[in-house]
Amino acid sequence: MPQTHSVNTGVYSMYSNLNRKLSEWLRLLPLLGILALLGYLTIRPFLPKKKKQKDSLINLKIQKENPRVINEIDIEDLNSTKVCYCRCWRSKTFPVCDRSHVKHNELTGDNVGPLILKKKML
């Protein structure tokens, strides 16, 4: 029986040491978190910056000097019964469609098409 008692004491002391070490690490956790945050904030200016991907831009060339491209056309000014306006931003006659979207769709797999305005004859 004395051997059983010494084995139980050894197991208890092992768990006691483990609990003590664990509680010491848990007390250090906030300090380690703050140090990690400070380290990240220190090296962040030296990390590579994300660049805008040119291929993610829709409008590649039309009125790039303006913050927004806005075209206003009065419906009364429509001369023909049907007018197509570009929505792919590739038209050389922007804002009027020149069917550049067909080539754009073939190259990219996109499905963009023109905005078609029809004048109803009453």
C-alpha cells in the first residue's frame, strides 16, 4: 500500500505543477497580446500595400479626369426611334454604343449589353 500512496502523491504533484505553469501563462496572455499588437503596428508601414488592380476597373479611359461620369440626354432630343447607350465603357463613341461590348464579352466572359431606349409611336 505505501507504493500506491507515493504514486498518487506523484500524480498530484505533477498536476499541481501543470496548473501552476498554466496559470502563469494565462497571466502573461494580456502582455503577449499587447506586444504582438505593438509589433504589428510597428512593421505595418513596411508591409507591401495592396494595389488597385487595373483589370478590376470598369471604366478604363472615358473622362478619367472627372470624379464621376454623368451623361444627361433629354428624351425629347431622341431623333430616331431606337438609341443604344454603352454600358461596357469600351465604346469609342461613348455614351452611344458602338457594339464594343461584343468583343469585351468574348474576351472576358462577361455578359454586358447596351441600354436601349425606344421611342413609342402613338
